[in-house]
Amino acid sequence: MDLMNYLSLKISYNSPPKPKFTYYNHINEQNIPFRSSQKPKICAPIQSLMGTNSSYNTKSAPSLFTNIIDRPLHPSVDPKHVFTGNFAPVDELGPTECPVVDGKLPDSLTGTYIRNGPNPQHMPRGPLHFFEGDGMLHSMQLSKGRAIYSSRYVKTYKYKLERDAGGQIFPNVFSGFYGLVDMVQCVASTARVLMGHVNLKKGFGLANTSLAFFSSKLLALGESDLPYIIKCTREGDIETLGRWDFDEELFASMTAHPKTDMTTKETFAFKFSPFFSPHLTFSRFDANGVKQKDVPILSINRPTFIHDFAITKRFAIFSETQLAVSAANVMLGKGMPTVFDPEKVPRIGIILKYAKSDAEMKWFNVPGFNAMHVFNAWENGEDEVVLIATNATSIENLFLKVDMVHISLEKVRINLRTGNVSRNILSARNLELGSINSSYIGKKNRYVFVGVGKEIPKMQGVVKIDLEKEIEVSRRFYGPGCFGGEPLFVPRNGDHVDAADEDDGFVVTYIHDENYGESKFLVMDAKSPNLDIVAAVKLPRRVPYGFHGLFVHEENHSNQKSL
């Protein structure tokens, strides 16, 4: 068999053989199943070199070879550890009417709530981080007191290829490579591309992170690919219409967190390139979704993890963290591509929204500030910018031991004239995944609704923070064994809310009761001091924990455009 034929073979990890032997791993001090049906033999020359008194005797050799060829997985990327309980994937489910078991659905809450999240269609034998599951949308259509639930995969190019193949085709690059087995799979995937069996121009991402609505299009997003256009049907179902490449004007990928200026209806976004310069590219789209000229940010000379950003009336704001990307980790099979750089000083970059080049970018050092999600920003006069964002301490544990990371909500003030930066922590709680009234994006707002939890995205409750008084003013916890996700604010009267009524609306989320294995859709009163429950809808099956959501008002359904 020649090399190309070997590489073109479909490598299937769906049904790994059950191990017949288990050996004690002296390096990691744990029992590791040996993935062969027979105990390996050590050739005589190697055995003689080891010697009977050597620490590398025949008893430890299987562990030595296993760690080189197919190293044991860290729990954070071991599918059998990650995708358990309510993190486990579920099948698709068509439109299903659901009973309201508490309260009454408000008449003004008419439209569809959709939440995105990872839901792998195939469980690989190798590494798979929670962030790399295929995107699944969980929708709740609300109209005239009725609730219809549906869940569908985002039909990405990757999803369809692997669905038809019956197993994994694309390597999970973010999850990392941990031995020769993972490297062989990567080589095989590369060979498929070179032989034309896979066309990367059609996409390679997951669309598993968030949703956005701009240019009259509903989009499912993930930062490793371009957006996918989604349609909510009148029957309450979800359809994937295709990948939006902006008439081939945008290549490879786009952030999962674009920002729309509600005054001009322009949308701003960026592309993060982990391996090639420019590592950050700033983009702008007019109200019709026509892409304008890119601005490469060349002042970032090393790929740095940037997940979110903010806009104001005049500026776009980026936060550079201490997480860098190492291509060597991937090429040498040393694990995940992200590495922590303790010597790097985090910084915030501010550039004019209509800048022609990054010569107009100003950088401000902000030691200890590793921004994750940016909820809003605004200008306070001519010289000051205010940023509301979460900050991850012990960020080196973000992808491996998230329970050891404390994430605080902070207000950051940057003086553009003097360069002074000040920070205020708005709550001592561990806060992540939240929302504001989207009518205030880029403008001064007063309230933010944020999830409370230690094991993100599994949140114990939600709090309402008053940004003016810098205090917590409302809270609701779901109870023992009950967890929710991102709390999404929905204005009571659609997208048209006066400034005096910024918090006049509802907070919605899915919650799951791990005691009984049941999930519900919650509607809470955003103005009440205890975020009182307005309505609870019992779901036909559990909804796994996920990421970001969006509420599409009824009037936007009829205005949806396709490709």
C-alpha cells in the first residue's frame, strides 16, 4: 500500500476496541487502559539497554510507549469526562409544544428565543474540549401564550461531511494533539484536503457559540468559521440556509461577537488568525451587510487570545490577554495550542471605528486585566472611554481547570489624553455570561444581567448590577441542583425602549434540574428586586448547558433574508 492510499483511508474513532489490559502509569500516577489486545513485547536490544535494575524496566515500558504514541488525555479534553451529565449531547428534536407550568407567558413576549451550544454528533476516540462540539440551536417560539421548542444542528460543511462519513474527519485543533495517533489523524485530514476530498473554502468551523441578527439575517456564529444563515419557520422549526461569505469578501472566519451600531445600523467585527499575520483584522459592514475595507492590526506581533470587543460612538476597543497561541504545541503534539505567558502585560487597544490603518490604534497597558466577554463601552466626554467586561484571574487555567478561575465583573476607565487607566470590581461574585439591553450598545447604560457560577457555563443564578451605583441590586438563584446559562435581557416592547425604561423587560434562560433530569424555560421580571418568575415552561427533554442566546422579535421573522 503506497503512502497516499494509506493517508486517504478513513480513520474512524467511533468504536474503539475494549482494552483487555490496564497498566499503571508511573508518570501520571493513574491507571491507563492500554489500547491493544496484547501486551507489547520489548525487543531484546532495548531490554538489554534498560537492564533489570533500570527504572525503565519492562513493567514501565508499556506506559512509556503509550505516552509517546497515544498519551492519556487530560480530563478537560477527554470526551468521556467532559460530555457527561447535562453536558452530554442530545439528538435533534422537531417542533414540540410545551406546557406552561408556572405563571403566564407575557403577551408582549412574542418571537423566538434561541440559544447556541456545543453538541458533538460523533464522540471521537481522541481529544475533544467542550468548546469544540458541533453547534446545536435550542429554540423556544412564543406566541399568544403558546410555547414551541425545537433543537437542530447548525448544518455546517463540517457537520454534513462527518454526518455522511459516519465519523470524525476534521481534527480538533483547539483540543490539541497528544501523541502520534492524533498527529496521524491530522496528516490524514491534510491529505484529504490535498487530494480534493475536502474543500476548506466551504468552511471548517462549528458555529456553536452565539447568534446575531444584522442585515436582516439571523446568524449562527463560531469564531473558527464564517457565519451560517439560520431561518426560524412559522411552525417553530430551525433551518440552516447556508454559509455567508459576504460575496467572497470575507475569508476564513469572523468573531462570534459582532457589534451593531443601533444608530447607523452598521455592524463591526474582527477576525482572529492564530497562526498567520495579521493576527487581528478589523472589519465593518454597512446596513445592507456589504463589507467595507479591512483594517489589519499589525501592532499585534504575536497571536493573542481575543474573544470579544466593544464599540462606542467613535471607537472600537480590543483587549489583549496573557493567553497566546503556540503553533509548536500543535506540531509537536504537546497539547492545546493556547499557552499562558506570565511575562506579557495585558493591554487595551482603542482605534477609531472608521480608521484607515492601525496607525490610529492606541494601546494602554492594564496589568492583571484579562478580558473575556465585553458587555458594553461608552465615551464619557472627549477624553474618557468606559469599558464593562469580565476579567479572568488565574487565566492559565481557563481551558484546563475552569473551576480554578475566578471571573469578576469590572468597570475600566481609560483616559485617552493622559493614558491613565483605573479599574473597579463591581461584585465579589464569580460572574460570567451576561447581557444588557442591546439598544444601548456603544452608549452609556445602567444595568447588566450576569450569570453566577463556578463551573462556566453551568450557572447557579443571575444577578443584576447597577453600573452607576456599582452595586448588585437584584438576584435569583435556581436552588440546589438547578443550573442555568446566560441570562438574556429582552425589552418588553421589542427593540424600542426609552432610556428611562432601560430595564423594563424580561430575563430569559434555560435551566436544568439535575435532581430530576428536567429542563425548563424561565421568564423573569427584570425590574423586580428578586427577578420574580413570570412564567416557567416545562421542556420535553433536557437542554444541555451551552453558550450565548438571542431573542428574535416577531417583526424580524417576516423580514429575514436568505443568502
